[in-house]
Amino acid sequence: MDYEEFADEKCQSLMQIQEEFREKFGIDRYELWHYDAELELLRLYNDDQDQLFLKYIPIGTFSLKSETWMWSWYNEYAAEPSKENLLVIKDFGIKNDYHKLVEGTFSADEFDCWEFAAICFDKLDGIGVYRLTTEKLHSYLLVNKILEDDAVEVIKYRQQKVNCEAHGYSRDAFVCQHLNLEQSKGFEEAFDTYRGMQLDEDDDFQAWCSECEKVRLQSDGWNDESEEFAKIKLICEDCYFELKSFNSK
Ligand SMILES: [Zn+2]
Ligand SMILES: [Zn+2]
């Protein structure tokens, strides 16, 4: 079977399933979405009560500007661990000499994208496909599970509180007013941290600059004086680790 024939067949069968999927779970009812790449969790919602949590595998993205497709396994910025699952598709492409399944990125159109989604749906366990659309990018996600409210991923997601403009929802982190990404100012932490680490219930990511550390030591720890100097502020976990890698230099 040549690629076009193969892809067309898969596309046909996806289209039928898609309709059921959207109807059954009321997918189109939700106006807002948010996803957490590390948890591979997609949240569709109208408000905090009216929402649906889905588990997904990232298929790939279509850039509207350059009109190119990129498979998620090829995308170094895709943080989802399950992007590796897509290598099955690549292997399948190699065996059958289907170039579009083998190359990481290339010119494509929207029709191609749905074919890729359909092939992934067929080869990997899925219950439907969701397309996230922004001005510049369409991201195709293979949904493989509807998550219950007590699923580990949902609980973790809920523990994340900050809604950062750059990074979306993430856990709280606290830093002094002086830390920025322009000039390295040292990075003192309450305890050693790494991105994504588990925290005890009463622990937070906390960091301050070398100047704050001096004041803190002079005033025997955190008190009114050192806190006034530091003016600790709330930021997101991702911002925290950007500051950490910049200011630790
Ligand atoms: Zn400081
Ligand atoms: Zn952030």
C-alpha cells in the first residue's frame, strides 16, 4: 500500500471515532484549555467546577507561519516523556518507506497533520485526538485517558498554584526582589533543589541573592530587617529554575 492510500484509510476511521469522542465527553463544550507537559495532562474547562482532565501523548506541531510539521519526538522543547512512544511510528515509517513518518520536520499542510494524528491513533492506544490552537501553532495531542479527580496527575496539577504569564500553571516558588535574568547576583537556597523535585508539604522553593545572604547573616537569620531588604516575592517554579541557572553562574 502506498502512503497516501494508507494514510487516507486511517484518516477515515479516525474521523468517525473523533465524532463519538467529542460527543461522548462534551469536548467542544469547554472554552478554555491549559496543559501541563510534564504531567502530560490536558485540562479543558469553563471554570473550576466545570472541567475535564485528559491524559495525552504529544503527536506533533504544525507551525502556521512556516507551514511545517514537527514530530514531537524530534522537538527538543517538548517536555512530555511520552514523546518517545512516537518512535514506534518512525520505525513503522522506516519499514514501509513512508518518509513523512521518518523525517523530524518538513513542509506540510493541515491535511497531513490529521493523517499523522490518525496514524498515531491507530498505532498507539488512544481514545481521541485533541488539537490545541494558538495564533501560531497547532498542537496535536493523542488523548489516551480521561482522568478521574483523584488521579495522581490531577492531584499534582491542583497543587500547582501560580499562573505565570510565561509558563502557565506551576508550583509556587519564592525569591528575593533582586534576582533577575540580566545580571548574575548569586543564588542562595533554603535547601538544594532541582526541577520537578518532590517537596514536603511545608517546604517551598526559596532563594535569595548574595547581598540578601549578607544581610541575613548580619541580622542572625530572617527577621524584619532582612525580610524588608529581601522583599520576597512569589514566582512560578519554571521562572525559579531559570533564575537559578542564570544566577548560579
Ligand atoms: Zn536579594
Ligand atoms: Zn514562570
